[in-house]
Amino acid sequence: MSVTPPPASAPSTHRRALITWLAVYPTITVTLGVLGPPTATLPLPVRTLILTLIVVPVATYALIPALLRTNARLSGAATPSPAPRR
């Protein structure tokens, strides 16, 4: 019989907010730098739509998970270890 360790706790709300900001701010900055001039003549709602169509998936599926894994490694969060053999 093996006992599984409790799951690692999630980061605090403040840390998750910081992680989200660390993903979103540079992504928005780079996207605006690249797409700013070509989209400057478009109406604001269209520019915002284009920006969010890029930033939200990149942050949600790539950057935030990577930052959460890095946070877990740096904070020494417990990772499940294999059960001892008897």
C-alpha cells in the first residue's frame, strides 16, 4: 500500500497576479511594437481585437504555465516522489 503525498499548494493570489503580469506585460509590449505601425490606421476596437487574439493564447497556453513551473521549482514546492518499494 502506498500513500501519496498531498498535492503542492497553489501560489498565493499576489504571486499569481505577479506571474500573470510577468507574462502579459512583455507580450503586449512586443506585440504592440511589431503590430503598432501596421495597425495604426485601424479603429481602436479592431486593434484591441488583434492584440488580444495574440496575447491571450500566448500568455494562457505558453507563458503562464512555464512561469508557474518555474515558480514551483524556485519556491521548492513538493513534487510527488515514487512510493518506496517493499
